Amino acid sequence: MNTKYDFDATGERLVYVKPVAVADLPDEVREQSDGMDRVYAVHDSDGQQLALVADRALAFALARQHDMTPVTVH
């Protein structure tokens, strides 16, 4: 089945949370990582990065505080 679904029509603002290796980030961001190996990125439905935070729980809390529904990306 190949049926497109308009997620925007639900009124729900989905954001996607995914782990990011600090080693893959630009130098200026790595310098601020305080020795962490991984941070979590929050992206909108267009793939634009909205935030980088220290842990998954913080990413979910941040999204919910801004009336967004977070989901995990594997």
C-alpha cells in the first residue's frame, strides 16, 4: 500500500529525537560537549535541526514544553 498521509492535518506537531555522536559535530560544538560521547538532536518534520541537548529525557521535555510531540528516530 502506498498511500500518503498528511501528518500536518492532525494538528499534532511532531519532532524527531535522535542520538548524535559528538565526534560527528563541528569543532565549536564539540568544544562545548564537556566530554560527552553522544548528544540528542531534535528535528522538525522537514529535517531541520531545532536543538541539541545533553540527553534523551531533556530532548523529550523540551519538545513537550513547546507543545510538540516527540518521537524517537532509530
